[in-house]
Amino acid sequence: MFGIGTKNIGIDLGTANTIVYAEGKGIVLREPSVVAKNTKTGEIVSVGSEARDMIGRTPASIVAIRPMKDGVIADYDTTVAMMKYYIDKALGHKTGKPYVMVCVPSGVTEVEKRAVIDATRVAGARDAYVIEEPFAAAIGAGLPVMDPTGSMVVDIGGGTTDVATISLGGIVSSRSIRMAGDKIDDAIVYYVRQHNNLLIGERTAEQLKMDVASASVEAAKELDNQTIRGRDLVSGLPKTIEIEAVDVAKAIQEVIQEIISAIKETLEETSPEIAADVIDHGIVLTGGGAQLRHLPEVISDATKVPVFIASEPLDCVAIGTGESLKSIDVMKKK
Ligand code: ADP
Ligand code: MG
């Protein structure tokens, strides 16, 4: 479209995962948002899944950094390095610079938005544009965002949960809370430390969440116990324990309730017409956190609205960001 051979790309710069969509190709890259650096030289040791496997396991000479926190850039230089690596990898060539669309959580400040645009330019974009994450998620989930009908999307990522109602191509009401996958992991670490005197790492907590966590304490009674390893706080030695799924469900209840409150508040702010549309079409969940066991049922019970998980929930934001590249043409003319 702009320059032969150069694809324009859409980037879902997530707290947990970075996903790149190339125009005409679809999703070309999915990697964790993690960078491992040499602490002495500042040199990058690895980026992506290799770097993620190093979290909690690095010697003094290496540090594994997650440069995005709570949906925004926490470490600018590392974010630039990571984006540069992913943009180059996604394009697979160095001729011409792409136009890049990046998503940001709804409710970020102008300064935070500016930082994303600057970082994307420094990382190699000819120019960069931002799109609000819940809007991208809704496009990616296939919701009729341009129609005169209300849709509701809840994107539960690593750092933020973004809730929005959308109609006629715009966000009608939204909430972005810093309560999502990472806070669920933290809650598990905290619970196991308090109740089992065992210190576990964030990767172990995340694995435990994927294996047995449930949004419903009641439904968790049907799930099997799980074996976990960590460091005994009393003896200081490694230890293996069995943890009940009910305990994991209890551990994460507070975070689940915060997410439900954000959904209710967003619903309360909409017009009666949009609320009625949402009751008709249901709430659509996207993001990795949408895959938490029994979450649709629990949200549906609390809101009295049907709840569905989008197909490919982890990819929705990237797909929506990529599809909105088409509007760059329009934006450039403004
Ligand atoms: P982000 O957009 O912030 O990068 P993602 O949408 O990629 O986040 O989702 C990542 C989050 O989803 C992580 O916190 C991860 O632990 C969580 N997640 C992934 N799979 C599951 C699952 N099966 N159950 C619960 N949480 C999950
Ligand atoms: Mg996301």
C-alpha cells in the first residue's frame, strides 16, 4: 500500500504477550513480552519465550525484564529494543519502514500514549498510530462495532482488564482496571505463602492458575488437587505440597470480584438501549484471562447477562489492531 514490499503491521503490545499482525498475512508472531539483559553490559541476551523461561532463574549477571506493566510502558529502552526485534522478525527484511498500529488500554494518559507512539517510531516504524484496546478486541472478536447496536467486550490480559460498550464505531462507556492475570498470579503466591508456608515463584503460580484455578469456589470442588514446588518458609528448603483447587479458587476471588464490579459499573453507565442490546447479544470475553475456568458462568450469574468467550481469545486484539490498519489511510489524510 505504501512502498513496495513493506507490509504495514499491527502490534498488540501486551503486558504478557506481544502479537504482531502483518497486512495481507494475518498473525505472524506471538511471543511473551520479556527481554533478558546482561546486567553489566546492558546487552540483550534473549527476547521472547527464551527470556520468559529465565524469569526467576537468572544468575546475577542476567536480568529477565517484563518492560510493560499494567498495560503501559514501564521500561522505555527495553520496550524499544523488544519492539525493534519483533518488527524486524515480523517483516523478515529490512527494506522500507512500515506504518504501525499499536493498541493501548482505554484510559491511558496522553503521556503514556505518546510514549507508545515514540517507542514504536524509534523501534523502526515510519509512523505509528494507536487504537484503544477494547475497540480492537471487539473488532477481532467479530462484534458489529460499526452498527447502531450496543456490544460489550471484556478483555482480560496480564496487566489490565478493559471493559467497554461499543456502538456506531465508538466506545460508549469503558473501564480499565489494573486487575488481571498478573494480579491473579500474585494472589496465588500470597495465599500459598500465608496458608501453606511455601514461597512459590510467579511462573509456578501462573502454571497453577492454568492447571486448576477456577473463578467459582463452588465449581472448584469438582477439580483435582495439584502438586506444587517451592521453598518452605520455615526450613528454607525446597518442598513439594498438594494444594486443593478450592484453595486456589479462594485465593483469586478478590480479583474476580473486582473484574465483576468493573463490568457492572460499565453496564450501569450505558443508555437503556445499549443495555438492552447487551442483554440480547451477551458479553464477549477476550484476552488470555478469558480462559480462566468457569469465568463466563460467574460473570453471567453476577450480571444476569449471557457471557461468551471469543474464538482465539488471545489473538483478538492483534487481529483487530491489524484490521484497523485499513483506517491508517484515512488517518493520514486528516
Ligand atoms: P496481555 O494482552 O496483557 O499481554 P494476554 O491477553 O496475552 O495479555 O493474556 C495473558 C494472561 O492470560 C496471562 O496473565 C496469562 O497467565 C493468562 N492466561 C493464559 N491462559 C490462561 C488460562 N488458561 N487460564 C487463566 N489465565 C490464562
Ligand atoms: Mg491484551
